[in-house]
Amino acid sequence: MNTESKSRMRLFSLSLLTIAGFGGVFFLANDVWTRLQPESLLDRLPRSVATRSDLYTKINAGGQIESVDKTLIECELESMSLYSGGRVLTARNASTIIELVPEGTRVKEGDILCRLDSSDFEELVRQQEIKLQESLAEQQKAIYDVKAAEVSLLEYREGTLVQLRQGIEGRLTLAMSDIQRQRDRVAWAEKMVKNSYMAEGQLIMEREYLLRSEITLRRVQGEKRHLENYVSIATLARLESSVNRTTTELEFQKMRHRMREKQMEKFKEQVDRCTIRAPHDGLVVYATSPDSKIRIEQGSEVHQKMDLFYLPNFKAMEVLTVVNESFLSKIASGMPSLIRLEAMPDEQLEGQVVSISPLPLPPSGPRAGNDVKNFLAIIKLVDTPEGVMPGMTAEVEIETGHHTQALVIPSSAVKVEDGTEICYVAMSDNTVERRQVDVEPATQDLVEVTAGLEEGDEVISQPYMIDESITIVDRVRKPVVTAVNRAWNTQPVAWGTQGH
């Protein structure tokens, strides 16, 4: 090969190397340029793919363990008074705690929870016992008076009155006999005088004797009428009245004694109420709130109807949980749920929704004026293991349904802008499409998309990371009114680095 040919070959090789060098530099520069473009920032945004899944929708909420059967124990003392010895003794419907079981103590039925000072009521019992003895003595005296009155009535009716009647009847018979005999003598004397066998004076005397006999008869007949019409009736009435009076007095004494016995029972009942016992097995909980000024402690004064203790029944427990109104339509009685207790993190308890309050809970706290309503749901534990106590903090997971082939995305991918639910979808041309979507709550981390997305769409799972350097194409059915939208009100708008 001559010198000229070699020179041409070297020149050709150098040209190829030059071209290759420029090409490498071009591709390197193009790669650097591509990486420096604003659209490349889209690759760094976290994404999630809308996928189809069998979705078990759940609602999570916090709650607190309570007892289904929680017995409230109140102070049952009543105000009592008694008149004795010219003065009035009074025991108020209040007393002082002199003995108290510690809060949280497990007790059995009949165990003593609290003792109150019963000295005032015991004094009433002592004074009432004296009155009872007095009424017993008065009642016994009334019994004797009744018996004496009844005997007096019987004595007069069957004794004295009979004797009086017999005496009058005898005298009446004698008087009538005397009259008849004297009439015969007067007739005989008249015959004797007529035949001149007897002097006239003797006849006059016989007639005088007859008149006396008739007077005697009339007097005895008057005594009989007086006895039957007046004396016997008045005496019987007086004696019967005495029987009735003493019988009434006896009934009064019996009634007064019964009343005093009932009053004694009430006094003794108040003494018994000063010893408060557990009506059933349970855990002692003082019926006071942290901000209450009244404390259940030894030396404190309690009064009638004052709440003293709660006694929960450990055999039936439930969870009280607060549910936001947005989930209210998804919860119904009978839905299963899982409960985890903060005090027992390794145990998972089964439960069932038993009721949902028809009215919202009253607002409280600094947000009391907002429009969000909360409702109380009660979930009953299927089985209550040992160690579950009222007041424990619980985390509740309510299974609200099962959707097959549901389209789901992370709940963090949905933003609410001007009352519209929005998703940002990553497109193949390195832009982001802003879409309006319809979603339903599914789980704590996922939502179900019912409109606005298709399976396989990539959504930005952290929309707050999108900045102005990324081109956004608006596909919202009801566009948000902005300065750009007001200029092109009817057209979808794309903006980014070039649009600002």
C-alpha cells in the first residue's frame, strides 16, 4: 500500500473516531438533559396501582370496656324522728363513712363495702323499744278491761236482771192474791152486815184493806214497767257501751303497738342500711368522677340518694365505642368485630354489634361547635376472659361487609379539594392527570373507588408532594375555579412549568 493510501486510511479512521466521539458526547448530553428536565421529577413521586381485590371492609374505632350489668349502689338512709320524753329525737338522712373497702377490690355477694355511723338510728331504736314496752302494757290493761266489761254485762243480763224480774213477779203474784182474798172478805162482810151479824165498821175496815191491796198491786206493776222500760234498758246499754269502749280501746292499743313495731322495723332497717353490702360478685368502683368535689373516703359525709359505688358484673362485658356519622350507614346490629385491649396486646377478643344510639352524642371540647356528629355503638364480648376489667382501653375493628373485585387504592391518595374528592394519576407522557373520583371507605388504609379510575391506573399516593414543576392535566368534571380556569372555563387545562 502506497503512502497516499495509508494517509487516506488514517484520515478515514480519524473521521470515524471523531464521529463516534461526537455521538457519545451527544447521547451523554441528551441523557443528562433528560434527567435535568422537570418531568423527570415525576418518577420520584410514590405511586400505587389501582387494583381489583376481594375487599373485607372494616371500621376501626377506639372504645372502653364496660360491664353490661353495672349495679349502682346508693345511700339509702332516710330522715327519721321520734317524740319521746317531751322532746323530739331526729336522725338525718345522712351519715359519716367510718369503714370503707378500697376501690378495685373484688368482692363476693354479701361482703361489706362500707359502714356508716349508725349511732343516731340506734338511739331511735332504744327509745322505740321503751315505747313498745309501754304499748304492750297498755294493750294488756285494755284486754283486762274488756273482760271485766263483758263479765259485768253478763252478770247483769243473766243474774241481776233475772233476780229483779223474779222479785217483782213474786210480789205481783202476792198482791193479786191479796186483792182476791180481800174482795172475798168484803163480799162476806157485806152479807154479814146485811143480816146484822157484823157491825158496819167492820165492813168499812175490810173495804180499806182491799183498797190497800189494790194500791200495792199498782205499785208493783209500776215497778215492773219501770224495770222493763227504763232500768234494764239503761243498765244494759251502759254495760254494753263499756264493753264496746274497752274493745275499741283494745283495738286502738293493738293498732298503736303494730304501728310502733313497723316504726321499729324502719329504725332497724336504717341501722342495717348503715352497713352496705355487695348485692352480687363484682369489682368495687367508687361512683365519683375525677373532677368531682365529693370524694368517697373514710370520714366523708354521704346523704340520701347519693351514688356510692358501681359494682360491675364480670360475666357480661361490652365495649362502648364512638363512631363517626360518615360510617353510620355501614354499621348494623349483628355485625362481627374484633377487639384488642391495650392491657392485653397478645389477645384478640370476638364481639358483636348489639346497638347503635339513634341520637348523636352531645358535643364537647374545643370543637363542640362543628357539624361532625358522633354516635355511640355498643359491642358485646362473646366471651370474657379472666382479667378483663371495666375502664380498659380497647381498639375495635368492625367488619362491615365483603366486596368482590373491588377497585382499591390507598386512602392517602385521595384529596378533598373544595368539597370534591380528587386523585392524581401518573400518565405515560410524564404528566399528572387530576381526576374527580367517587370513593367509599373500606379499611383504615384503603378506599374503594366506584367511579373515576380504571384498573391499572397509577395514582400518586402522596399528592402533597406534587409541586409546580410537574405538568398537571385537569380532568375534573366540575373544575375548580382558578385564575386559569376563568380564562378557559369550558376547556381542560394543562399547566406546569410552561403554564405558569
